[in-house]
Amino acid sequence: MSQQRLESRLTDLQEETLPELPELVHLRMEETYRIISDKDEVGLEADSEHQETLRRKRMPRWVSRVMISAASVAGGLVLLISLGFISPAMAETLKQLPFMSSVFQLAGDAGLRKANEAGLTTNVEQTVTQDGMTLTVSEQMYDGSRLSLVLTRSKGVYAHKSFSDTWAIPDPETGSLINRPMDFYVNGEHVNTGVGIAPGGQEASDSVIITTLNSGNLQLPGTFDFKMSVYLPGFADPFIFEFPVTRQVSEGVVLTPDILKTHDHINLMIKRLEVSTTSTQLTVELQGEAGEHITAIEANIPDKYKVNGHFPVYFELSDEQGREVRGLGGEGGTGEGNLLSYTFNYEPFETMPARITIKPTIWKDGQKLYIPELEITVPVK
């Protein structure tokens, strides 16, 4: 194909809407989700085997997108359909890929893929360069339950490692790992929240999906100024990004059932459940007796439910047909008064459920221990 005909075809494709693009390529992908969560002094630590189950489940991904021919890549012609722009740093990195697509489509969970297809993602073109390394934020999605960003590096330092493995490299100056990979600010105020880092996979190894602001106790406005400081080993200063974030409206409901279940000195309150087309978020509380210190909440729970002295509870969610949603991790241990609050995040349900069954579970000695006495079903509609 001549370069003139190729440029003409690329122009035609850019005028098509995403659902109309021909399905030319199908690639099977594996997704790994790694959660790095803040824990305060009363935070509960989950069993390592259980965490690996939550964070490293394999999910096949079938992606249909437009292939760019080797000739077009060699000629520097990169078609960026979903992002809608080409920054110099992104173009240099993405030329290495055999075809182009939104990284949310390539490596995102079901909610991010749905958000991208529904036009609920926002383009961001911001690049920061420091000592031969360039980082670019290309797209974002904020649905009120979480903020997800695509962060891409240029080739350079640590090029032999995938981007997601960078934070596992000891700092050459100190020899230690970075304690916290990123800091986040909303309207100038530091936000104490967890951060998830999802690799871009085989087809986008120089990209990661950052997920944050997914704590259930955060009360954020619909639009705010967002700042992210990214720390990489070997770099004295952080890479700082600042841009506005606006909540993208998606179909959903917010439930506050305040249902309390008690069993064997465990007082479990289902506090909040947000269900949308892009996310599912559950907020629960472990309650103590009036005037009881929060450290006594765990102390009173029988040892048969504990791992290394802690109560590593998580929850399986399913609809009225028994279809479960995949967990994306969680963060907890936020203490206030006589209760501990936990937030758990999941992929969206395929369709809006009529009711959701919440099954408290722990992972102990390589076995999943379900606590049926604490199971709760919440009507949605």
C-alpha cells in the first residue's frame, strides 16, 4: 500500500466512531492487578496467599482494534483512535507497539473497558521529563468510586524491565525500595488513599493503569484539581502532574442499607454499596462496644478467624443469579470512635442486579473460610 493511500485510509478511520471500526485483530491478553494500599497503625493485614488470589487472578482479554502495518510504523505513522491525540513522548513509546488502542481497552478491567466504549474516559496530554526519563499521562476515568489513569514511560532507564516492575527495583542511592510510589492531592490537599498499579500487559509493557481515590470515606466534589507526584528509583525529584478531573456520569445507584449482622463477637455493618456501569464499591464497618477502643474490636474476635493475629476479612459479591464480580482489591483499617471502616472495589455487574448477596470470607492456611452467619443480601431494585 502506498503512503498516500495509507494516509487516506487513516483519515477515513479517524472519521469513524469507535463501535464502527472493523474487527481486524484479536489478541488474548492476561491481566495482573497489584494493589498497594495505605495502612495506618490499626490497619489489618491480609494473608499473603489471599492477597495473591485477589491481586493476580488471570483474566483473558479479547481485544478488537485496528492494526498498523509495519510500513506505517516504520514511516512514523501512528493512529491513535481512542486517545484522540499523539504527544511526542507517547508517539515515541507507542511506535514500538504492533497496533494501537486505548490502554484501558488493552489492560483495563471490565469497568474501564465499558467506560472507554461509552465515552466516559477523558483525554489528558501531559508529559514530564527528568534526567532522560519521560512520563506521560494520556487518559483518565473518574466515576466517583475511583480515579484511573494511564501512565506511560519512554524507553531509557530500566528499559529492560516492564514499567510495572520499576517500583520493585531498589533505589541505587539507598539500596531500599520506595515505600510509596505516588502521592495524590485534591484541590491542593494531600489525600491519604491507596494506589493500585495494573501492568499494561504484553502489548503495552511501558504503560501502567494507576487507580486511586477509591476509599469509601472520601467526599470529593464533582470537579476538582488533581495533582499526582510519581516517585521512581534513581530520580531525586518526583514527576509531578496536575490537571482537572470531572466525574463522568454513568448509570448507577448508591445504597446505604445500614444492615448489622452479629456472630461470634463479630459485629458487621454493611454501610454503603455503590453499583454503576463502571464500578462496584462496598463499604463495611466492624463495630465495637460503646466506649471500646478500636484495638479491642480485633482482640475480641476468636482466633479461628484470624491470620497472624488479624482478621483479614474480604467479601464475595454475587447477583440474584449467582454471578460473581471480580474483586479489584481494597483498603481498610480506618479507625474512628469504636469502629473500623473498610472499602472494597470490584468490577461492575454485567447488568444491574435486582439484589446483591454479600458473603464474608477469609483466606486461612490455604483454604477459603466462608462465614455464612454474616451473609447479607441487599435489594437493589
